[in-house]
Amino acid sequence: VNTDSFDPQQITLQQTKSPPAASLQLSGGNFTSENSTNITITLLDYDLNKIKEMSPFFNDSSRAFVSLSNETVLDMSGNNLTPVLTDSAFRVSSVISDNVSPELASFDFD
């Protein structure tokens, strides 16, 4: 795929295949920049926090599906992705748990 055309905002995470009981359209993300058949996305903190708020959403692969719009990415010939619609969402292969304890970033006294 042509990673220059990749738009993570065209990806929706779903708790179920259809109809999704809960869903989250990504607000962005960092991803690999090499043209390849695979793209690895690092989610933004905003999206990670939204997923945690929606627990047990995406706690394991049985509750983790992905749908994609046709504008998610182009192939190397400039063709749009065939969309993966909500009712055809695919199950993710694995979910990596967040085992990092929270840290206080800042505070202020009034």
C-alpha cells in the first residue's frame, strides 16, 4: 500500500461485528512510513483513553473488530481500498493489554 495516502481517521474500532454495540472512529495515529502490505499504527493517547472509558470494549480479541472506509489507503497504483463495512468488520488477531501504571503529569495549587 502507499503509506503516503494512509488516513487512520478512516478506521473504526467496533466491539461487535454487526450491529456494533460500541464503536470508536480513530482520531489519528502514528504509523510506519514504508510502502508495504502491512501498516502498524500506534494509537493516539486520546483514542487509547476513549477505549479505556468504554471497557470492556477491546479488552480481548473476542471484543475487537475493525471496519475501514474506501478512503483509508490507496494501493501503489492509486486505487482506493475496497471498504470493509460495519456489518463485515473483521476480528483483530490480537490485543495487547495496557499494563503501564498511570503517572501524574502535573498539578497546581490554588
